[in-house]
Amino acid sequence: MASGVEELLDMLFEMIDEAKNAPLSSDKCVIERDRALDLIDDIRSQFPMELAEAKKMMARRAELESESKRRAESIVKAAEERARQIMSEESITLQAKQRANEMVQQAEERSRELKRSANEYCEDALRRTEEAVAEAYDEIKKSRARFRAAAGGMSSGAQTGGTRPLYDAAADED
């Protein structure tokens, strides 16, 4: 079994790309319906996994944000404690507060950067997934249209008993 949506889409593309041309047509082809439907089912089953991975990335981003906040709070607490210890001299106290503010700003800046990076990564992953799904969907629609056109053209005059015979690719190869 394929490992991901992209690989499954590649397999579906390959199947369609390598399919034999329908008789008297250069833009229509004959594919194995069951195999194509199996690939489509596999693609559908992979989506929850892809979405789960995106959710994991979002959770990791939240963890990074929390960790950054904890670190920032820890830095602030450490700076405040240090400032209390040397409060007797005004100039030293002022320097400690300035240093604490710088550390907080650095921690907050790092937190914003981590958040921005995580957001960009998640957005990119979701965009690529969306594009892959859209391409697969478009390819499936085109394949179904070609298949219906090929099957409809072969059975339009051969209806019996209210049922339509299926398109027989083996018969066309003879």
C-alpha cells in the first residue's frame, strides 16, 4: 500500500497516463475501474492521517508557545527576584529592571518568531494538501467523464432488457 496521498495520486496519474486509448479516440482511454476506485478509496482513507499530522503540528505549535511563555515568565521571575535582592541601591535596581525587560522582550520576540514559523509551516502543509486534493478531484472528474463517454458511446445502440452492457476493452483490442 502506498504511504501517502501524493504517492496514491501519482499511482492514479500513472494508471491514467499509461492507459490504452479508446478506439477511434486519442484523448479518451480505458482504465480498470476497480483499480481506480481502490486508489480513490485509499486516497480518501489517507486524508484523516494527513489531517491528523496537521493537527499534531498545530498542537506542537501550541506547545512551543506555552513553553516560550513559561520561559518568559521564568525569566521575568528570576529578574524580579534578582532586582529585589539588590534593591538597596537605586542604580543597580534600575539596571536589573532594564535587564529583566530586555530579557522579557527577547523571550517574547522568540515566542513570536516560533509562532510565526509554526504558522507558516502549518499553512504551507495545509496548502499543499489542499492543492493535492484539488488536483486529485479534478483528475477523478476528468477520468469519470472520459470513462462515461467511452462506456456511453459503446453501449448506446446495444441496450437490451433495460440494462446497459459495460464497455468491453478486450473486445476492442481484437
